Amino acid sequence: MSQDAPLRIMGVASTEKFHCDSSLAQTIYKGQPLLINQSMDTLYARAWADASGEGIVDATDVFLGIAAEGKSVAASASETDAKSWIEAYVGPTIVGFKSTVFTNADLGKTVYMSDSGTLDGSTAADNPQIGTLHRVENGYAFVELVTPQVCTGA
């Protein structure tokens, strides 16, 4: 992703705040998956993007949710002060992502993200599992988030 994603929420949104990892600088965009990437930091959230150096999801990484806001985190910033918090949509929120990958014939399928802004219904390898397809409507695929989710299929 290079900018915040247009998201739609179906029903009531559930959110949670997480501290962001600052071992390396990161830019987080609204709509990007957040993970605890065990090879980077076992405590704090990192934005996931397949094209980044940490793009391979391991079977022990944990999907936390979808960034509900954008945030920039400087390298070595305090990971415990209020500035390091990021708000994320968490389960059972149903988040709509602009997507042409699915149709309503796919309802109930497990949904993965094959890149920070791309949904996928079949590729578990190296990708975070984010939830279940709930509905497809007006160019949006609505996914019921399952969080926290250990990425065992990765």
C-alpha cells in the first residue's frame, strides 16, 4: 500500500489499540494488516506488506487486526508511550475492502491477504489469514475478521 485504503464497515466496529514496534521505522496505512511478527518483535504490532523484507508470514505470527488509521513510527521511538498506539479493527468487525477477487458464490471462504491491500481466497502460504468472506457488494468484499489469529497455514 502507498496510501490509506477506502474501507467500509458493516454493522458495529470493534476496535482495539496496540503498541507499534519501532525496531525499524514503519509507515502504517489505514486498511493494512497488523501482525505480531515473531522474527521482528514478539510484543508489538508491525504493518504487513508482502513486498517488504519481513513479508513472509511464519506459522507463529499473529494477525491482530486491520489498521483503522494511518501512523508513522520512527526507528527507536518509545514503544510504550501514547504516541506508539495504533487503533485497529478486530473481530468480529466486518470490514469491506475494495476488491474484485470474490463474488457472492465465495461466501464463507477463508480470506487471506496476499499483499497489504490485496485479498486472496486460496493462498495461505506466507500470507496472513484475516477472516471469512461475509458478503460482496458494490465492489467491496466484506470480511468478518477473526482476531487474534495465529497464522498456522503460513
